Amino acid sequence: MEIRPIQSGDNKQMARIIRDSLEAVGLDKPGTAYFEPSLDDLAKAYGQDQSSAYFVVVENDQVLGGAGFGKITDAISELQKCYVLENARGQGIGRKLLEQVIVSSGEAGYDKIYLETTEVLAQALSLYESLEFKHMDAPIANDNGHHAMTIWMMKDLKR
């Protein structure tokens, strides 16, 4: 199993993983990543500059999942599109992806990493909490269009 930056050949598999994951929990609706135009070309969307990155887990040429980060402000990044193939869940892949994103976000110069999620994604929520993301009372000003998300969390990257 390898974690590496997304490549253009991974786009189709990763878009399918994200859409299937959202469909499975009824989140294939506006206000989620499901309808984002960039979903079909994540390699391009995250390959523009050093302020963002997207990583995939690959085993035997199959993409098992992915996660990335993007810029909100000079000090705050956002965890974005963290999804794992349904039959690959429960093996620590999501944790490894998140650890990669957290480290890379800090290396990119961010002080904090923010995320938005929903109670429907309970398994992900417990993973975020175990990685020391703290709940917030309200979202930060963020024009990502994810108005369906109802839980907001932040993690300090500088200790």
C-alpha cells in the first residue's frame, strides 16, 4: 500500500469513490462535494500550486481512497474530500491519509486545519476527534458551497 500525490490517471477512480460514498449516506445532493466541477479532475484542481495537495492510497494499481487540503487563509487550510472505498474501510487507511494531510498542511506553512462534516458520517467524526480536531460552534467564513455540512472542527498544527 502506497500513499502518494494524486495523478491524472487516478481521477476517474477517486471521483467514483467520492460519489459512491456520498450516495451511500444520502449526501448526493447540492451543498456537498458530489456536484463540484473539480471532482472529475482532482489532479488538476490540487496541482496548481503549493497551497493545496491531494493524496491517494494505492494498492495493486487500485485507488483505495484519497484526501487533500486547500487554502482558506494564509494560516488556515481545509481538509477536503477524505473518502475511502467502502470495502477498504476499517483498515486504517483513512487515518493514514489524514496523518499525511495534517503533516503536509503543516509543511505548507499552515498553522491550523479546518474541516466540515455531518453527523451522518459518524465513523469519520470519531476519527477526526481521535486526531485532536476540536469542535467549533459555527463555521468559519468559507466559500466552499458545502452548506449541507453541520459540524465544524479545527486542529492546531503548531505545538
